[in-house]
Amino acid sequence: MRRHLSTAICLALAGFTMAPLGAASAAEVREATTQLPRGVVPSHYDVAVTPHADKLSFDGQVTITLTVNKPTSSIVLNAADLTFSKASLTAEKGKMAFAAPKIAVDEKAQTATFTFDHPIPVGTYRLAMTYAGKIGTQANGIFALDYDTKAGKKRALYTQFENSDARRFIPSWDEPNYKATFTLTANVPNGEMAVSNMPIASKKDLGNGMTEVHFGQSPKMSTYLLFFGLGDFERATLNAEGTEIGVITQKGMIDQAQFALDSSKLVLKEYNDYFGVPYPLPKLDNIAAPGKSQFFSAMENWGAIFTFEYSLLMNPHISTQRDKERVFNVAAHEMAHQWFGDLVTMNWWDDLWLNEGFASWMAARTTHKLHPEWHTDLDAVGVREGAMGQDSVVTTHPVVQHVETVEQASQAFDAITYSKGEAVIHMLEGYVGEDAWRTGVRNYIKAHAYGNTVSDDLWKSVQAAAGKPITQIAHDFTLQPGIPMIEVRAAACSNGKTTIALRQGEFTRDRPNKQPLRWHVPVIAKTVGGETVRTVVDGKATLTVPGCGPVLVNAGQTGYYRTLYAQNNFDALKGQFAKLAPIDQLGLLGDTWALGMAGNEPVSNVLALITATPADADPQVWSEVAGYLSALDNYYRGDQARQQRLRTFALGQLQPVFAKIGWEAKAGESAPTANLRQSLIAVMADLGDEQVINEARRRFAAQKTNPDAVPVALRKTITAIVAQKADPATWDQLHAKAKAETTPLIKDQLYSMLSIPENDALAQRALNLALTDEPGATNSAGMIRAVGYQHPEMAFDFAVAHREQVNKLVDSTSSSRYYPVLGASSTKPEMIQKIQDYAQKYIAPTSRRVAEQVVANIKYRMMIREDRLPEIDAWLDKHAG
Ligand SMILES: [Zn+2]
């Protein structure tokens, strides 16, 4: 699944995490946790469904082939929101008869128990059930999405089962290591397209305007990977390496999926080679759906990837270079899961990171390999920062963590699982080398195909391929939480070599006196321009690197740790900042920002680095600098005089860079330059640059007579500035535009922009609008959240006051995080109290991680305003006039 994750800069606003549950040892995770008795095991589901889209309900029949391993008189499986009308059990061999069982449904445990009048002996049986269920309006189980088209409103159906919602569609053993095969039959209206994991095997006209569609049998897989979709769709295909690759969209949009289709072909070829096992299904579709979820953007159903339109389509009117990069990366992520996740699946949710960390790493690697011109390799620092933002506060948890409940499983989809997982894999691949890593992965896939694994299965395989120990390092970084901090001291140069002393501690933002944990940390160091030297630091180390001059530790930035330099080493590095590779400039900026804010070094060091950034630095370095200045500006919120002084300094840094780039794209300019233009315009407007704001307004107004006034690449950026700075008349104008728009992708964008005005009264109007039917069922939750970035108190109070209505707008997997996050950008102690009161009242004690994380972040933001900003002020007094 592709989860929404915050970037390095805004993670303080949107961080998600959970309370520490303690590191699970390898031995503990070996036996899968289960919520069902283990004596009965399914091997095949034969399912038939008839959806009633108009009534938001469906009828189902399933026959499950199962093996009873231990005599029992009851069978327990998962079911949620299903009602049963009939059930029967027959022995596969022989004629043993069973009277109809008693059926008991436990709503809270999400189980159904079938009790028989005498024990069922060991053997193979068929359990047949007739049942009915509900079609939802948010992405859990089977759900409906309504959307506008030029021909009027339409409704399409899709399913979303990860982590535990297949039980809303089929009574099933809905846990990842109960793998089974599936055959699905659906009775659907003539003329609508039905899609599932496998190709259609046969069709029968039922004569009543309905068609019976029978899909081929799936390979052995986990329940959460099953998919069904139905609607007025269009499909385009091509063939690659014996696989039919398809994209499916609402009718009329198929051209916008061409880029995703072509990209999928390239990625499939790359993965067939990388994994050494060819893609095992006959076809691979990617289904685009309008709307959005608060939880995810895409899902790796085997052979039938589901992706919201904004992450799959390239719309000629609004899509940008960044959108293109996201479409590619999301497809590469979901396709990596077809092997890592679908073919080989984690045993239980404890090892969810095996799916998500790996798919994120594989997508990043493949995006860079197939599109080196995008320079996305530099994003690795942002990924690391995103993970460290969450990993440096008390509420963090290890990458491998123990999960007991459904709610805990859904909370495990966080920045630690995705981004720390990705960063740790990046570090370990760097440690053993690309070839050994790939061999290890290939052997692992081959050995565990159609099975389930734990993290140690991967470590063993890579260790064997590499011929060098990695398990200790891997355990240090995945079984315990937190971030190593490598202190660099006492550099001395003699005979053309520099010797440095390294000491390991722990980086934490909120527990400066904490007894540090210990890690085996792979460290790569060099003098600026010199050869790299590698070592593993456990405690203390001395390291000699060739050359004299300032030493750079974590050269190449593959290490998951922070580097704290003695001030004289830092000053010397700053002096050579322009000579560092862009990735190291980004790494040094990230460490300096975080260590300064946490109080490990002067916070003004980051300002000194910003002033040392040359005007011709890599566009991604300037994007990051703009991000840090914007984050700093945010901390001054509500203190206009001091904020103004920072803004004058910040604009003084950014304006010369923007002057070179300008509003209009130049022929042949690089992708990162196009991205930087967007970032600079947005941040400079945020910082109150009157020229930029006026130009954005002028262009927005001029597009009525001159469509070229707003280039496609800047359409979202310019509209967002106009919306953010809107007066009531402008807001009304945007509202009218949103109402009239019939393309879901553009319409959704306009409704989220209606929710970002700085003006209080307009923000209130956006909240009220969110509770009406007008924006559409999947826009409203995002609108309230968007209001929360600028107006956290207003958004939080509003959502809590209208809780019953708001709950219907949020997918059930997200609700325990949704409310606390609305208040996350606050710096007020009252908000802490409100979130704690809310958690106490409405969130189960085992599901309060996100609430705790938000509270930790608000406290941290308060500390920064109190303790760090005065130091920034003093630096500005001295250096910025
Ligand atoms: Zn994923």
C-alpha cells in the first residue's frame, strides 16, 4: 500500500507514530500472532457476489475448502458487517452429514462462529455460506465512489482490504499467513466492466440485463490482496515479456493513463530481471479511481493494483513534473509488492516493514535507474529526515514491532515502517554492495515464493550471499527504536592523512538526558574531495582518511544516523560547502537543522549554511533551503514583528535564485529546475513576497482572456496562492469554479484549495461546506484537515463538535489518527489538553500512539519558540541588519 507520508519539512505538522510496544525478538515473531484458532485451515474460496450499487449492499455466496487438523465442533473465521442466512458443511470424501450449524457473530471481535452438533473429525471439508453485506462510501471493504462526468453523476465500485477488511466482503481467515486460492464470480449489469486479480475466464448473459462474470483461479495468496472493481470503465493494454499489462480508468480518461501504462512496461522488465522470478500472473492491471482516502493512495492487489487518479493519471490541464514523478514512483512501489508482499508475504503485521520498507526502497531505486534525469536519488535525504522526525521522539517504536489488534496493524503504516525501513535497506545495500544484496533478494524470493516470512529470513539470505555478517547491524536498526548520533572530534592531519575520533551516542529531540542505546553503525567518511573510508562504529572508533582538510562523515548519506561535528570541523565544512556533492549538502543541511533545533549545536549554524549555499547550487538543495526557511517562518506564527525580520532575511536568500529561474519554463530546462520554480513561488508567497503574490493574482485573473497566463506547470501553485490569500469575492469565485467542474481530479483539487484561506471567516465557511453533500464523500475529510494546517484550533474544535457527521467522512482505519492530527500544527498548551481529553474519551488505550505523537510534537514546537527563536533573532540582529 502506498501510504501518505509527510516530507522532512512538514513532518512536525503531520507526524504519525505509536506508543512504544517494545522490540519483538526474532524468536517471538517466529510464531505468527493469530486472532483465530489454528486447527482449521482454508485452501480455496469459491466466491459469488451480486452487488446492488444503488442500494449500497451486496449478496454473497462462498464455498470454502478447508482442512480440519484437530477435531473441533466449531469453526471460527473473520466476518465484519455481514449477515448470514445459511451455512452448511460437507465432507470432501465420504458422506458424513452435519446438521446446519448455529451461527454466532461477534461484532467486536469481527468473527463468526459456526457450531455443529457433533465434533468434526480431521479431514477436508467444504463450508458453504450464503450472506449479505454492505457497500461503504469510504475505502474499506467493498465501497462506492460517486463522481461527476460531462454526462452526469456516475457510481463505481472498488474494494480495499489491507489490512483487515476482506472480512467485510467474504467470511474468511483474514490474516496474512492463511494463504489460499480464490475463484470469483460476479453478477453485474450488462455494459459495465468488472475487474479482479485474474483475467475473465468466461461470461454468461443472464437475460435480465445482467451478466455473470467468472474470473480465473488466483494463485495462492493472502486475503488482503483480493480485488474486485465494477463500473463504466475503459481499458488499454500492451504486452511485455509475456504479461498483459493494463490500465483501467473511468470512460474518457484512458489517454491520461498512457504514461502509467508505458512506465509499467519498463518497470516490469526491470523487476523480472531484478527478482530473478518472472511476474507470475497472466495479467497486471492498474485501476484508477476518482477521489481519495485519508489513509493511502494506492494498493498492491495482486494483478489488479488500485490507484487513486491523482497518483495515476497525467491530466493535460493540471499535471506537473512532480505529478509525473509520483505516478512513476507509485506504480514502481505497487509493482515491487507484486513480488515483495504478494508472492512472498510477511507472516504477520509485526513485519509489515518487510513489505513497505522494501517496496519504498525498490521504487526509489528503480525511479532513479530508469529516470536518472529526474535526480530523485537526492530524495533519499528527505526520506531519512521523514523517518528521523518520528524516530527522535519518545513515542517512536522499532521497525519490527509487535502488533496485536486490527487497529494497531493499521497504525503500523507509518513513517517508521515505510521511510526508516527504506533508509535501513539503503544503508545495508550500501554495506554489502548492490550485487550481493540482489543475489540475497533473489534467493529469498525463490525460497519463499507463495509463502510467508519474518525479517530474519531476509537477513539470512543476504548474509549468505554477501559472505559477511549483517544480522547484527540489521537487528540493531530494526529491533530497537531511535537514531544513532556519531560525534566527530579531534581531527588531526599528518603525512597527508587525517585522523578523527568518533563517538557514538543517540539523537533524541525530547530526552536530552536519556541513556543512549547502542548500534553497530556502518560509517563512510572522507576529506572533502578525498577517497572514502569505511568502518563499523560500535561505541568509540578512530578513523584515518586520506587527505587533509575538513572531514565529511556519512559521505553519500546512506547511513541512518546523525553526524555531530565539533564546531571547528563544522566551520571548516561550511567553508567548503559549495564543493560538496549535492547529496552531502542536503545531508549536512538536514543534520544541522535537526541538531540545532534539538540543542546539540548552535541553531544559527543552519542559517550560516544557508548563507553559504551558492546561487548556482543544485535546484534540489535550494528547494530544501526554501523548505527550512518556510518551516522557520512557521515557528514565528503570531509574532509579526519578529516574523517580518526573518522574512526579510529569507526572501533576501531566495529572490536572487528565483530571478534566474523566472515564471516561464525555458526550453530544455531540467526537471528539478521546473520543480524548484513551483517550490520557490509557493514559499515566497508564503513568506509574503508582494511581487510574487501580485503576479500570481494577475496571472490568475488574466487567464480568462489569455489561457497561457497560467502555464499548466504552475496552475496548482498559482491557484493555491490565490486561494490562500483570498477575500470573500475571490473565494466565491473559486467556489463557483469548483461546483461547475466535471473532471474529478480538478474538482477535488479546487475543493481542497477552498480550505486553505488565511482568513478566519473563509476557513469557517470551508468547514461548513465540508459537512454538506456538495464536495463529494471523499473530499470532506481532507478539507477539514487542510483548514487545520493554518487554523488548528478551529478545525479540531469543529470536527469534535460535529463528530458524528465527520466519522462518516473518514475511513474507519484512519479515525484514531484523524482527529489528533487536525490540531498538530498548534503551539498552544490548550491544544495538548484538548487532544489528551479527546484520546481519553474516544480512542482505545492501545490505539493512542498518534495522539501521543501529536502532543510530543506540539511540546517540541513550543520549546523551539521559547528556546531557539531568541538565538535565531540574535543571529539575524548580527548578520541580517
Ligand atoms: Zn506499499
